[in-house]
Amino acid sequence: MGFLIECPNCGPRSVYEFKFGGERKAEPGTGSGSRAWRHYFYFNRNVNGPSVEWWYHGGGCGVWLRVTRNTATNEVIAVERSGAEDEG
């Protein structure tokens, strides 16, 4: 199912120009064990409703975005440009 993401640089674009980067969640702290890192990489909440996600505009300007999207309807609620503190 297609939907539009409002890129701050390029304007409204089809989701097919973007690559999904996963749910936005906090990384385990320094010294965390392998169990915490496994959970971080392999387990998602998969909520039925609003979810904060990473999207990369690979078919456009190459910016990373934090997109709040209702997973039940694909309605895009908010789009924010990723800050330097979020990039890895």
C-alpha cells in the first residue's frame, strides 16, 4: 500500500522513494550485554497505531527522517529531519 512522506527538502514523495530503517528506539547503554543488543536489533514492538520510524530518502536527497506513522492506516502524522545526535 502506497502513501506519501513529506520530505523537508523535496516535498511530498511516494514511499517507494524511501527505504525503511526500522522503529525508532533507544540503543542499549555502554556495557550492555548481548541479550540487550539482541533485543535492540531483532525485536520490534510492531504497534497497531502510531509508531516512530526511521526512513531514508534513497531515491531523492539522501536524508534520514523520523516519521511518525499510524501503522493501521499508513497515515503519516509527523516528519522530522534526523539530527546529528541520531545518526550513527
